[in-house]
Amino acid sequence: MTSTNPKLNRAKGYHRFVDEAGEEYGSFEVFWDDSDIPVHGGSPRNYDADGNPVEPGWYWWACMPGCLPDGEATGPFETSALAYHDALSEG
């Protein structure tokens, strides 16, 4: 289950990548995942690329709202803010 502490999940949702000049490009999603979350419609979010259950935690992936992600999720992170900052450093 996600934490009820708002400081741990404040970065949940979609965000824009920003380059060194401050220009926005692309987007990414920060989300909580856990192998205990029920799978609906065969969603891959509960398993890694090898079919193993994911570790509970915060993840991010490059993704436009309403579209499939551009690759595997990165994580887990202890807080959504850590996932957010990792995405910006990788983007």
C-alpha cells in the first residue's frame, strides 16, 4: 500500500523532463508499485521484464499520459521525490 504520508508521495503523477537550458521535453510518470497490487487486464506493472514480482516502492518511466511507457520502470525508490529526481537526472 502507498504511504499516507504526503511527504513520501508528493511527486506522484506525470512530469516533464527539463534540459539544461530549462526547455521542457517529453514526460515521465512517478508511481507506486507492489506485487500485491491486483493485476487487471494483464498489466505488466506488477512484474519485471523477467516475470518476477516487483519490489514494493516508487518507480518512474518515460511515458506520455494515455500512452504506453517507453521502456521498463526504474526503481524502487523509498519516496516519490527520490524517483522524481532520479528521472530528471536520467532524462
